[in-house]
Amino acid sequence: MVNLKVWEKLRNQFTAKKVTLIAVSKTKPASDIQELYNAGQRDFGENYVQELTEKYAALPKDINWHFIGHLQSNKVKYIAPFVHLIHGIDNARLLQEIDKQAAKNNRVIDVLLQYYIAREETKYGMSMAEITEVVKHKADLPNIRICGLMGMASNTDDMAQVRGEFRALDSFFVLLKMEYFVDNPEFSKCSMGMSGDYEIAIEQGSNMVRIGSLLFGGRTYTQ
């Protein structure tokens, strides 16, 4: 069940602050996505390649599909023809594969580099040094456009810690922009924040937020 009242409230709030709202539709049926699409939502986020490809085939083609899960190199080819933005790039080898598949599809694919900010081993991401090294060699990947950074804060009730982690990501984003992308307007996305912490994320500089449970309710899994 889609909560259109919450969506409208968030849309108005985010629009005023120039923040992109990504509706995280993983495990949700195409009918729910269509309902939100009919209301005006165009950016949707999916975590699983097979689910994303199935929904792409079934739904309107002007949807901006964001892949927000942990992407395996051997599955890039399935989403390369149509994906709007790949979040969570956590290693250089994955970038090379995306560049290869983008070239096969005569595309330049937009990506976000995932900065490891959480104090959790279960989170993915690259260190500051690893991201800087990738950025220095971005010209070697002509079919990729690095559009910014993303990060996931620790799963904790300590909002001071979450705020500090988001602040660290925003500071690094600004640093990279100044040093490597000062003349590249496409490097503009600082993606952080989800249903439970989006207000803090926006406060700390986020301009792209992933909202799932507030819009669609809890996740639905099938056996």
C-alpha cells in the first residue's frame, strides 16, 4: 500500500530544498510503483538486478531507475542498457566493468562512488584514498560519468554519530569537487539518508535521499 499523503509531503519538502527523492521500491509489486508513478514520482531505487530488469520491462520507460544495492560485476550487463544511475560503486574493478558494458550499449553511465563512513563491517564502500585514486584516473573510463558520492551511516540510535558520519561524507564531497571536478557540473550528487535519518542527512548536505518504508511500508519477501 502506497502512502500518497506522505509522498506528497516529502516531495514538497524535498523540492523546496532541491533534494531528489528516490522511492525505494525493492520487493514491492509493479502496481505500487505504477501508483506512485501516476502521482508524479519518476525516480525509483532497486537493490536486485533480476527484480530491476523485470520491473523495467513492465513499467513506463521514462522512469529513472537507480540501482542502489551491492552490484556484482557479472550482472552489470543486464542493467547497462537502461539504468539511470548506479549508486554504491565500492571498488575500481566494478567501474571497469561498467565502462565496458556502457561502451557495448553506446552509453555513458552515471555512477556514484560509495564512501565508507559507517562503523560497521556489513557496510560496503571505499576509503578516502581509494576514491581519490579512482578519481585521478577517471579519464581512463570514457563511458562512465562520476556524478558524486554516496554513503550509508551506521545503524545506530546515536544520532550524534550519524550526524558526524554524514558530515564527513559531505566534507569529502566538497573536497573532491574543489580538487578534481571544479569545472565539471555533473559532479553534483551527495547521496545519503534513508527513511530513518533523512532529515539529518539533508541538514548535513545531502541532495539525494532514498525513501522506502515511509512510502511503501515494510519490505515484502517471498520464499
